[in-house]
Amino acid sequence: MNAEELIGSGSLEAYVMGQLHGEEAALVERLRSSDARVRAEIEAIELALEQAAMAAAVVPPQSLKEAVLARVTQPDPRLGRIGPVAPVGRAAEVASYWRWLAAASVAALIGSAYFNYRMMGELREVRQQLVRMEDERSVLAQELQVQRTALYEANDQLAVVLAPASRTVELSGTANAPQAKARVYWDESSRSVHLAVAELPSAPAGKQYQLWALLDGKPIDAGVFDATGRVLWSMKEVNGAQAFAVTIEDAGGSPTPTLETMVLMGQV
Amino acid sequence: MTATFEPMPRDPFELLRSVAAGDQQALADLYDAFSAALYGVVLRMVEKEEVAQEVLQDIFVKVWRNAEGYDPDKGRPFTWLVNIARNTAIDALRSAGMRNAGSIRPFDQHVYRLGEDTLNTDLAARDVRAVVGRLRNEHRELIEMAYFQGYSQQDIAERTGLPLGTVKSRTRAALLDLREQLKDHS
């Protein structure tokens, strides 16, 4: 095919529009470099299409230019300049991009997994710490309640002891417990009875001390108490008494006193 | 041939050489000079703006990477650019399952038609658009399908029912028509 024939064939138009490949394109390129008419014809076709394209131009959003420039300035491995790339190099270029993407994804996944692992560990620790602190807080709150109750009680007891109407009855040890000593505070107007142990051995296992009010020779139960644990025991109300006595009874108390176990006695 | 357009601030040949040497300002200048023309082509091919914007970015990244591969002996810079644009747009359409080799949509379903659309409001461009609009319908359609839609001669032959040889000769006739109209215009 000579230059004239080539120009008239329509191959040059197809060449410029990217429709020619392989042998046909090679033929055009050969004649283009050897024949000035072919060169001029191609240039004229290019210019006409270029003008048509300019006339059909659409201005893209301004942000696109910044995006393009950002992509080429980023130190991004897939944008690295890799020298001239022939059209057939596209597949390799895409493959290397996907390889890079895959590697980056795996790295990100590993990083994310490690981060999650670390965060889970820390979260677990923080949760445990929170539970521990909640326990401590609860213990402290209970302790505070106990202390508060004790304080109220102590105030009440102090009030009892210091009350003007309160009568103090000294109890002394009997032959069963010569060293024993205790004191009963009896408020006749409110009938309340309190007992302070000064000296008293612990009761045998399964046994408790029991206070009795003696009125006209009859013992009246005034409640049980222990040798230790409290400064002042709050006992049952007593309407009237000429004396108070303490015996050792089964734990929880007994309806009638066991006189053989009497350890304390005192006259009002 | 025509003074329809503003002269380029720098010769596009020189711009491509600078881009090949890693000059980012040259890439920015090249973008300013040709992004709208390329975007027009891409938009006509993919029709969705968000896709077209992605494609346009990819085009200029490819230009940045492959500028060394530009051979002035094989054509003008814009011809090289528009070939990259066309191939990138076709790749995007294929990967979106919107276009398969050999398949072609009916011509009248295209959204943007040369010489009729109002995408470009630039006055000088409007003059050339009027010129394109004066082309015979079959010529305009051939240029549109081949140059702006990127269809192969085989695709066009199937679409139009014309023999391959006729597609070729009619495309030449269409280009001669366009060149004649542009000559009269200037």
C-alpha cells in the first residue's frame, strides 16, 4: 500500500482514533515517518478531532486537580515512578498495585488485630480493677455504717450512764468468781437497763451470762450477755427490783436461774 | 489553522517532556490545558460524574507515570492523552460490568451527543460545537462512536449493520466533513 492509498483508505482516521492495532498500526507508523503527506494528513486529522474535543470539553470540579496533584505527590508506593511503561505493561502495573494493596491490607489487618488484642487485654484489666474498687467501696461503706451505728450507740449509752434518773448498781463476784465485777445502770422512769462488764471470765462453750432482776424474792429475766464484745449491754426493761444477779445459763437464756452458777450479785 | 482557543501557556510537547522528568508544575499545567477536553470525552463514555471524576484522576496519574513513554513521532500530545483517557474509561466501564468487548449500546441512548449538548458553555467552544452540529448525522454519529465513545470499528460495524470497509471509508468521509466545516469556520 502506498501513501496515496493509505490516505484514502480511512486507516489514518482509525489510527488517530485509537482503532488500529498490530500490523495495520505498524504500517501507518512506517509510512508516517517516511512520507510527508501521510504525516501532514495525520496531523490534520488530529487537529480536527482535537478541536472537536475542545468544543465538547466539560470543566471538571476544581477539587479534582488537587486530588490528582495529591496523588502524584504522596509518597505512595503504587504511585512510584517506574519508568516508561508500554501499553502492554498495564497488567503488570495493575498486578503490582493489587500486590501492594494486598500486602498493605494484611499489614493493616495484623496491626489492627494486635491493637485489638492489646485493647482487649487493657479493657479486661480495667474491668477487673473496677470490680475490685467496687468491692472495696462496698466494704468501706459497710464499715462506715458499722462505725456510725457504734457511735450512735455509744452516745446513747453515754446518755444512759449520765442520765440524772439513772441508778447505778454495783455487782460483785460471788464465791464462783471472786474477781468478777460489773455495773448495772437502771433508769426507773424509762425502765431501761444497761450493764457494763468490768471483770468477768468468758462463759464456758455453749453458755451465756444471764441477768436477773430480783423483786420480792422472785427472779425476773433481764436478758443475756457475754463477758466480752461490748462495753455496755442493753438489757430488757425492768419495772422494779431490789437486787440484780447474774448466772451462767445455756446460750440464749433460761426461764429460771440456776442458782448454783451465780457469779455476780448486787443490791439496789 | 484556527485561533478559536487561547494559546497554551506552554507547548504541550515541552510540558510532557517536563512531566516525564518529574516536574509536578508541568503536570498541573498539562491538567489546566487538557483536563476539560479529556473530562468531556470521559463523561461521554462513562456518563456518571463520580465515575468520570475517578477516571480523570487515574488518567493524570497514568500520564505522570508514563510520560516517558510518549513518542512525539507517533502523534500529537492530545492524541496520546485522549487514547489514555479512552482506555482508562473503557477499563472503568468493564470493571463496573457496564461494557463488554463487542457490546454496544444503541446510539440514541447516549446522554451526551456532540453538537447538541450544553455541557460546555464557553463561547469559543460553542462556535465549534455549532460546526460539529452542522455535520451530517451519520458523520457526527461515527465520530462520536469512534472518538468520543471509544468503540472499535468492529463494534460500529455491528451497531450500524455496515460492512467493516464501509465503516472505514465513512469515518474518513466524516473526518473530511469535519475538517471542511472547521476550515470554513475559521
